[in-house]
Amino acid sequence: MFKNWRVNLILVIIFLFGGIIFSRLFYLQIIKGDFYKALAQGQQQLLLETKGERGEVYFKNAEILAMAQKEPFLFLSPKEIEEKEKTSEILSEILDIKPENILQKIQKENNFYQPIKENLTPQELQQLEELNLKGVYIDWKPKRYYPQINTASTVIGFLNEEEKGQYGIEEYYDEILKGKEKIEKEKTTPWGFLFSFSNDYLNKGVSLYLTIDYNIQFRAEKLLEEGIEKYGAKGGEIVVLEPDSGKIIAMAQYPNFNPNEYKNVEMELFQNSSISKPFEPGSIFKPITLAAALNEGKVTPETTFEDKTGFVQIGGYKIYNYAQKVWGKRTMTEVLENSINVGAVFAQEQLSHQNFFEYIEKFGFFEKTGVDLAGEVLSKNQEIKKALDYNIVVNFATASFGQGIEMTPLQIARAFCVIANGGKLPKVYVVEKKVDEDGIEEVQPEIIRENVISPETSLDLTNMLVRVVEEGFGKQAKVPGYYIAGKTGTSQIPWSSLGIDRRGYSNETWQSFIGFAPAFDPRFVILVKLNNPTKTKTSEYSATPIFHDLAKYILDYWQIPPDYQVETE
């Protein structure tokens, strides 16, 4: 009896424990099963933040300017490595890294991701792949590459180590170029070993197609570099625009830089000086003054004035012609042909100060162009603004021939689009197409200001500028068979622009030529600007021949029909 009681007690205890265990298993597997399943899966997943592949940048004719490449890098999963010292010795020999440095990382057993080396060489990559060491992994990460090296470098900018766009296109369009970020789940074993990688492709960034023609850009840079050497200049810029649309066809600068090696470059070279370094344009501004006077009906191309002394006295200051030459009685057309300073002052004096100021404003010199490039600065023009507020007449007089007023190369090039296209101020831009997985977005031209001048004024001024090239100081710009409209400009560089805290002007000069062709059906506007050529005194023999060579190239390249037949002997 007593014996049976003990047996029954044991059976009851077993039954109770069995019931408890069963109940717990039921709770864990059925009621909380989904929770613990997710927990287990979570412990076998590594969350890695990854970025989408950056979009490419192309020239107008599909030549690639910026692209993403894959760069191999090596990392370890220490928990998987059994022969730690041997592995460190092998890797040390291949990678030329001290074995103790590698071993230190291998010994971090609770860590399953230890980066070892980036940018593996082809030889290192081959050796590692052949050995296939346990716990040693090769993966690939994107790297920005610029296959055109220096070409259009100040337009494109570069991608820095933090994968942020710096300068130019890379900075301005950084948000859409870089693509989407996401968290990737990489699986590990229950013991922490990394055994699989996600191969899901992310949504890459938007790819951009530029308005810039590769061939014209390349030729512009080559001619600019050769011209700077030939004429002993410190540097310079060339800007080529399509006058009706405002498209930037070329934007060259020298010196420039290789964006693949930006760490070895002085920061000043990163700046696109066509949008970031204002200058006093000199006589290439005279057509703007004449445009205002013509448009207001204050002068005509045949209006005359008489220069008796070679200078004019304004507000106690004497303003001289170049070389103090006395020109006598001249028309407004001849003022441009011969670049007569006192003639430009005469034209400006036919306008009220307020009226002249308003034309400077309408031509866009008091505002940024709004170009889609990072780094554009606003020209200050404090002297001309002060002149209006305090009636400083001499400031208006000097502004009439482009001294004491500043602008960027892109601003003056855009202003000449107004003369070339019949009076409209276009928005200038460099990206004409955006392409992503959703399709293609075409960027449409935009007119910022209509009727800056009338079509009649535009035509009159074009005829006057053709005379500059046919009969005046712009003869070096002539291309046989075509009418070219253009203007030379040579201006003294202020001490302040040379970084010297001093009022007044140095003996250094900016020499420039700006024009458009064909004159009566313009397809392009070209500005050539050189910084202090030391082998020529005026732009007639420096910037102007460079303009000629580039204009001739574009006319041939675009197969633009000539205006007239050239007689050959």
C-alpha cells in the first residue's frame, strides 16, 4: 500500500512537470512563436547602411564626363577565422601591412566586420581570390571617376571623400545625382558568421546630359591654353553660349585641374572663374552703352560728336582715349569701330543717370545669372550704385566704357545674347536633360526678360559691330565668307582685384573679345578673356585671334552656310 502511494506520487509529480513544460512550449511556440522567430532572425542579420550608385554626367554628344566605378576593398569576419596568426601572416605579405596590425583586428572575435584595406590593386585582388581564405571577404564600393581628366573640370567639380559633391555640377546637383540611401540586411549564422550578401540593386541617382559640346569644349580649352602661353597671360576664360536659348556650349578655363586628383590641387583652381571672379570689362561694355542710347532714341548709328582734345573732363576728372589720341568728328558707329572712350561718354551723357542705370539692370548686371552651377557670385558694383545715390557723374562716365563697373564673364556673355537675339535676356543653363528609371526630363529654355532692347536696336547695333570687325580694331576676328559682329576690350586691373589693399588701378590688364556669328542669324556668342597678357598691349592682338580660331572651328563643325562667296585667285 505504502509502496503504491510513492509510485503514484512520483507519477503525479512527473505529470505536473510535464504539464508545465508542455504549457511553456505551447506559450513559446504557439502564442509567442512569431516574436521569437523574428528575434532569432534579427540576431542573424547585420544592418548595413548603403548608398545608391551616383548618376553619370555626359556631354551633349554622349561623351561621358563623370561616372561611377567599382573599387575593391578587403574586410574580415573574425569569428570565422580559426588560424588567426597564419591568416595575418598571409595577408601581411600580400597587402604590405604589418602582421600585428592585422592580427589585432582578427582577435576582435565579437566583431564580424573588420575593414582591412581599400582600393586593392589587381595583383592583390587576384592573389586573395585564388587563396579564398576563410573569413576573408572582398567587396566592391563605388568610386567617382572622371575619364576626361582636366576637360571641363571647373564645370563638373568633384566628389570628395565623404561622397559629397564639391563645386560645379557635382555640388549643384548633388541631391539628385547621389541616388537613394537604404539599409541592407546581411545574414549571419547563429554563431555570428557572415554568410551571404544582398545583391539587390538600389535606385541609382539621376544621370545628367549637359548642353556643353565635347568637341567645342575641347577645342576651346586647347586654344585658350595655347593663347595664354603665346601671349604671356596668367590665365583666362572662354564662354560660348547659344543666344536664343541661353545654353552653355562651352565654358573653358586655364589653368584648370584633374578632378581625379583633387587632393593635390590648390583650392583656387576649383573655382569656376567664369561665374566666381568678376572683372571690369573695358571696351566690350561700350555696345551696352550704345544699346541704351540707341534704344531710347537719343542717338542713331550716324549721330556725330567731335573729339577735339582726346579727353573729356567730368566732375573734376579727365577721362582719356587710349594713347590720348584725338579722333575729331566721328559717328557712333566709328566710336565702336575705333573704341573711342570719350565717344562712349558722349553716348552715355545723352541719357539720364537713372535711365542708364536701369539699362545696366535690365541687361542683368545687378543679378546672378542663376546658372545651374555651384559657386556663382553676385557682382557688387558698389561704385555705380553709389553714383546714382550721390550723383557722382564721373562713375557713370567711366562705366560707359567698362571701367568702375564689374561683371562675371558669364554675365557679359549673356548680355551679348540680348544684342544677338533681338532683345531677350535668356536664362543660361548647363544641364539640358535628366534621366532616371522614371524616364527623361527635358530642361526647357527660359526667357528672364523680354524687350530689353527692340529688334530694331538689335539690328542697328549688330551692323555697327560688324563694322568693328570689317573696318575697326576687330579685324583679327574676321572669318572669310561670314559676317562677324564683335568688340575688343582692354581694361586696367584694379589693385583690389590683385589682392592688394590699395585704391586705383595697376598697369596689368584684362584683354578680351566678344562677338557672335553669323552676325545676322546668330548661332553662338563667344567671349575670350585673358588675364594680363604681357606680350601684347591690347586685345586686338591677343584675345581676338583666339576668337577667330574658335569661331572658324564652330562654323565648320556645325556646317553653317556662309553669308557670301569668297573670291579666290
